[in-house]
Amino acid sequence: MAAKWVKISATPNENYRFVNWIEGTNIISTNLEYEFTATANRTLTANFIKQYTLTINKLGNGSIEVNGNSYSTPMMLDESQAIEIKAIPQSGWVFDAWSGDYIGTNSQTTITMDADKTIVAEFLFTTGLVSQNKKNNDLPFIQTPNSIKLITNEYVTVQLDGLTGQHILKTTNSNIDISMLRNGLYILTLTKTNGESQSYKIVKR
């Protein structure tokens, strides 16, 4: 009987990545498609690996690196893969902490992908935390226990968000009532008419 030309193809399911074709303990191809001449019985195995999504959000101003490369959009990474994440604050800011699916205060750390992960890199403006008992002449607002009042007219919109990204309010008012907020940390973002914005981490007590 004449030898037959065979072409096989591997198709990974959603959230899986094709790794290789093996025969016994030998890797015979890392391509999705493999062609050979069938001259004898062969047993080939297609290996796939599970992948998880890594999403990194930012509060405040800074950038993120994953394995030394700039991060911009969610990434698909192999199960059990150890990756290095690094938070780089913008000038005038400092890194504060990671939150979400990873908790830590080291700006550079290693995580293992054992599930989909959404992580938040939190940056602080170097003027510091603003509490109800602290006022800073360099800040464009004054905070009291129940309000935030802008002291400059260069900002046209005010937005307040929770640390995990939940939107609380957005307004053009210069005097914002925060009496309804629970005690905790929040991100205050002030935006100018030209679209330039500045974010501050504030404390409600």
C-alpha cells in the first residue's frame, strides 16, 4: 500500500493556547498544523494550556510594566505563569499600593496567574493625603468633614470615585457635599477646560 500524506490541525478552545504536538516524549512540532507521510502507525498528542486574563487599572498618575514591557491593555497569560509587575509613578506622584486581586505595597512584585486577575495600581499625589483636619495651600480645594470646596476657577468638572473604580459623582459645582459618603479613601479628579486633569487621593472620616 502506498504511503499517504497526512495533514493534522489543532484548534484551541476559548481561553486556551496551543503548545505543541508530541509523540511519546518527543516534541515534533510547535505549529498548529503538522504534515507527514504515514508509513506506520503513529500516536500524536496536541498539548494545550489554559490562559487567564490580567487586567491592571490605575488610580492616580503613573505607568505599569509587565515583565519589563509597557502595559496598556488586558493580557492573556499562561496558567501558573509567574510574571513581574512594576508600578512607575509619574513626576510629582508616588506609588502607594496594589489592590484588587493582589494586595501589596512593593512597587515591583511577582504574581502567579492561577485565575483571571484585576489589579489596581494606586498612586498618590506628593502633596499627601488630605483629611478633614489637614489643609494644604498648594491644593486647589479645601476639604471639611462634609464637603469639598474648590478654591480656584481653573477646573470645570469634579469627579469622585472609589478606590476600586466605582463612580460616585461627577459635577460642575465648586462645592461638593460628601456627607453621604462612608468613611474611607476616595479619588478626586479635577478637570480643566482643555481636558487636562489632576487626581488626588482623599480621606473621608
